[in-house]
Amino acid sequence: MDETDRKILECLQSNARCTNADIARCVDMAPSAVLERIRKLERRGILKGYEARIDPETVGLGLLAFLFVKAEGGPAELGMGQRLAELEDVLEVHHIAGEDCFILKVRASSPKGLRRFLTEKLANVGAIQSTRSTIVLDTVKESFQLPLDGAREP
């Protein structure tokens, strides 16, 4: 990945609906060359997809919580992360170091909705020793953009 690829990714991160012509002007290339670079970034798995960001409150999912999950078999519990990821209300699953095994980012409609998730969905995953929940009161910063200016190829 070179500097041009980084600039293309920065353009797409700031506006995924940016046209190839707009990106081409930004990186001083022909639109066809930009399209080929984007396709290569997609094939290499660097550019993973394009998404619409929806305001959670407007669709009735205003409660954000982080759940710490400890598996009975410890972090080696086979398939636990995948089973957690398959739960509809779960936005993110991270296998973590420390006392807990996983941290989940969950959206719910209300505290009652979170309780239903914990008692009806999470409880059915099995092999969970304990959970701890942290409800977000206010989000100061949430970003999906990676700082590409310092990125280097491995």
C-alpha cells in the first residue's frame, strides 16, 4: 500500500459515496486508474465494504451498553466468540486479555430491552460464567475512521 492508496482510503473514509472522479481529482489520477486501485484494495481485503451509518436513537436503539463476558471454560471456550457474534443485538465482539474473556458492544431500546437481551438471548449462548454491564450515558466521540497518515505496510 503506497501513499496514493492511503489518500484514496482517506477520501472513502470521509465519504464512502465519493465518486471516482472526485477521488481522482484528490489524488491527481485518472478515474479509471482510481477504480482499478479501489478494486485491488477490495481484493486484498484492505477495503472491507461500504456502510450507511444510521442514528440509533431514531430507530429506537438509543441505549448503548458494553458487556464483559467471562466464559466457563476461559478464553479457550471453543466457538464462544462466534456464538456471541451471531446475536442480533451485538454490534461488536472482542476477545480480550484480563479477567473477562470478551467485551460486547450492544444496542437496545431501553434498560428493559437490555434486560431481555441478557435474560433471553445471552443466557442461551451457554458456558457463560458471569457478565458485567456498563451502560453509556453519553458518547463524546465515536469514530470508524482509521488514522491512515501513520499507517505502514507490515
